[in-house]
Amino acid sequence: MKKTTKRNLLFALAVLALAGGLFLAQRLVLLQKAGAPAAVLRYGEPAQTLRIPLEEDKTYTVDTGFYTVHLRVEGGTIAFVDSPCPDHLCEGFGRLKAVGDWAACLPARAALSIEEEGAP
């Protein structure tokens, strides 16, 4: 192989390695900024919002002005538990864990969803 061809090949490999390193660095920065998903409870009139982190196992009791809902964070998931509403349908939604998962307690006028950190 000619010296010029080897030099061009090494240059091309160096450029590719640099581009790959920059791409990985950018992805790492974006992942750090993204943060962990959080549960968001919207309830009451006038509308109120409560952001609930999913990192710590904990029980939340929230008076919506219609009913008092009970939420349980456990193992990075959240669910309506021990609902005082007449039909208990909100408990049937089960544990929410992925962005986009949702549940609602209509008698309590409460909606629970999993959203990315920083979402409105």
C-alpha cells in the first residue's frame, strides 16, 4: 500500500473516531439532562398539580376536594390504593411505571400520569 493511501486511511479513521466520541458525549449529556420520569397528579377545582418522584417508596394522601385519594409509590411504580370512591375503578388501573401510563379516579376528579422530568 502506498504511503499516501495509508495516511489517508489513518486520517479517515481518526475523523470517524472523533465523530463517534462527540456523538457519545452528546448522548451522555442528553441522558443526564433527561432525568427520571415522575408521576403527575392533576386534581381539584381549581386545578392543582402534584409532581411525585418515583425513586422513594412512599404513600401519599391527597384531598382533591371531592374525595381523599391514596397513592402508593413502590419500586419505581405508582398506583391508586384504598380508594374511598364508590366504584374503585381507579385501583383497577394497577401500577403505572412507563412514560405515558395513566389512571384516573373520576369521582375524585383526579388524573395520574407518568411524565418525563421537566414536562409541563
